[in-house]
Amino acid sequence: MLSKDKINRINELSKRSKTTGLSKEEQLEQQKLRKEYIQTFRGAFKNQLHSVKVVDENGDDVTPEALKKSKDTYKGFTH
């Protein structure tokens, strides 16, 4: 999870870019913060997907094979 300060800074830079514009340094900072935010979001989303198990109305596991393979690969990296 990204810190509240970083999220506030992303929002501040976004507002300023729409009104007064950003300096080169601020543009680079904005790009860096956005990249960090996206990486954090994708990581959290991937973790959430790896905790999903799809079950049909009969109680049978129908989790897509691609997700099962991804879970196995993911587990391999954490051990």
C-alpha cells in the first residue's frame, strides 16, 4: 500500500498540472510516483487474484487453468 503522503502528493501534482503546470522536476516526480502507484496496485491485485478459487453450483473447482498455473508459479517465488 502506498503511503497517504505519496497519494496526497500524486493528487497535488495532478491538480497543479491541470492549472498552473509543472516544472521538469515535478513532472519527473509525478511519473515516478505514478509508476510506484501502478506497481503497488498491480501487486495487490495479483495477490487478490491468487486467493480466488472458482466453484460451480455443484461444488466442483472450475478455476481457470491459467490462474492455477499462475498460483503455482507465484507460490514458487514466495518460498
